[in-house]
Amino acid sequence: MYNIITMFKTTDKDILRSLAYKYMEIACDAKEGNKRDLWRAHLSGRSHETPILADYGMWNVWCKEVFADNKMECEDQFCKNIERSLKMSLLHDEVGDDTILEPWYVVGAKNCPDNGRIWGLDLNLQGDVETGGALHYGAPLKDLTNFLEEVKPVDHYIDEEKTAESYEKTASLIGDIIPIYVNRMPVFMHFSGDIATDLCKMRGLEQIMIDMYEDPENLHALCEFMGKHIKAQHDKAEADGDFSFCSYTTQETPYCDELKDPTPSDKTFKRKDLWYFCAAQEFALISPEMHDEFLFQYQLPIMAEWGALSYGCCEDLTKKIDMLRKAKNLRSIAISPRADVAKCAEQIGTDYAMSYRPNPADVICCGFDEDKIKNILSDSVAKMEHNFCHIHLKDIETVEGEIDRLKRFTDIAKMVVGR
């Protein structure tokens, strides 16, 4: 067994505690409450005031550089991870966007096999994820007719010993400063809960399109199997009491009038109390009819169990708004850089929030032209003036060494929307 008292260097602990104090001071400030009010009114259709999000993470190349291990002050790897998490959150306060710094720290439960094969297959990932190049999946599922012989999804489980170890280590470092909670939600969430992402990793994007014509029966069978398994694991997690206030998945924030705020507690939650995120990026070039037939009908039973739904990521949903209306708990729709903003606004009206995503290449990644940014945002916002919209800057692969571009973009966006 590890020794919590002696395993970390005093300097590492001091670094983390200093960051935790700073984080909690900001998280408990009244301005974070104002952000909650802003999002709650926006996502409940009560206010046309426009929230601004600047989203980033270790999936972006610039974050891999700025928040790399060798840029952290701590020496121990476990401490580096906490340091990185706190510093990335604190950057939001400098950026000035409407990301909410919540007064708690979440530790993820160990719920995934060490080999990462949640569907039992080696996805044969090829490419260099560290440098930002394209990735290629080897599409290991070659034969649809016998997919049950190869697709062996994991059941929902929690490795209690490893989860407790992570929690206790974290609590020993900063637990007296910031409340620590464990997120025990199942592995089949977010992109692993939308069917489309893992389907195309297993089968291949081009092959999926061919299957729709040449082998529709077996493709339906696979999609149905995946959808039922995802829902079954959500059912089990709920029955086991593994959903809590921090189990939501959404690309916005989990605030609206109809659902409880994510208030820290040890109480278990039901899916009907929480937000869910679903997308279909891999179906971007699939017609609305075939999207509905081969995917959406299998997503619907999964999504229906949740209190509120945000749908879409980078795919163009302009021609699929009518299809999305089948989801009765739909609350927010992604308006990607490839979408027709005006046509989406006309179709959506005030029925749902519009999560407008400007093209990061236009506004922040390839030079920084303030007049160009103002023109792009002003034009788009004008098309959504009668809708409930928020601006969500995401997929920022580079800031060309100028992190202050994030704050400058946020300031411009706030000026454009009159905040």
C-alpha cells in the first residue's frame, strides 16, 4: 500500500495548495454566480443576452505545449496532473469568458480497461497526436456479418481500489482547501455514448457509407447492438447509484430552470436530473434521411432518459433540424463553422439555444485581425438576433504563441454582443 503522508514532496504539495487557494478564491466570487444566472436564463429561453465560451484542452496542440509536463513546476507525475488541471481552469479567469469555475475538484473514477478497448477491439490508431496531425483508425471490424464474434463491449464497472487511491491522494494534497468529488459515470458517455464515433473507428468512415447501400441489414444490427449496450450501461450505472451532480456531459454548462443546479453532494442523481451530450460528426456527409435511419433512431432511446440534451459538435446540422426535433428533451444545437447560420436560425427560432461556433482558423489560429473578427461575429450575431445564441470558440489548435489572443477574442465578442 502507498503511504499518503510521505509519498509527495513538500514543494509539490505547496505548489498545489497555492493553486487550490487561488482557484477557490475565484470560484467563490460573486461573478461566478452571475455566470450561472446568465447561462440558466439563456438555456431556459428567458434571456437574449449572449454567453461567450472559449474552450480548450489537452486535445489541442497549443495546450500540449503550454501545459506540457516539462512546463509544470511539480516533480511528481500525479501532482503534475493536478497542477495542469488547476492552471488550465485558472486561465479561464484570465481569458474572461463565461466558463464557470465551480467550487470543487472532480476526480474521475477508474472505469475503463487499461488497454482502452471498450468495444473489445484494437482500433489500430495511426498518426502523431502530439503534433496535431491527422489520425487514422485501422478500422479493425472487417466483417459485419459476424460482428458479435469481435465486438465485445465492457460492462459498467468501477475499480474501487484504484479510484479510492486516486481520491485519497488528491484529498491528501488539497482536500482541506477544495472539496473533492469522484465522477463515477460509465465509460460510454460523451463521444463514446453517441454510437457514431466508435462505429466509424471500428468500421471506417468510407466503409460505413458503402455499408448503407451494400449491407444495410447488418449495419442496422450493429448500430442497434451498440445503442442497446450504451443504454444498458447507463441503466446499470443509475441502478448502482453512480450518477452524481458531476456526471453531466454537455459542451455548454449544465444550468437551466428545469433541472437542479450541479450542487456538490454525495446524493446520487437520476439521468432525468442531468444533461447529456450527443453528436454525429462522422455523419456530416450523410443525408438527413440516412442519418435518421442508420443512427438517430438508435440514439433516441439513449438520449430520451436524460433531463436535457445538447446535440452536435463539428458537423453541419443545417439540413437536419427537423430530424433533431424528434428528441423531446433537446435544449441546444451546435452551429458549426460549416453550417448556414441564417438557415439554422430561421428553422430553430426560439425553440432551442444555438451554440454558434466561429471558425477558429478565421478568428484566432491564423493571425489575429481584430476588424476581421468583428465583422465575422457581427454578421453571424445579426442573423441570430431573434434567437437564443451563445458564441462558443473551440477547436483551437494553435494561438501561434500568443495566449492573450483568447482574452482579446473574448473582449471583442463581448463588445459585439453588447456586453
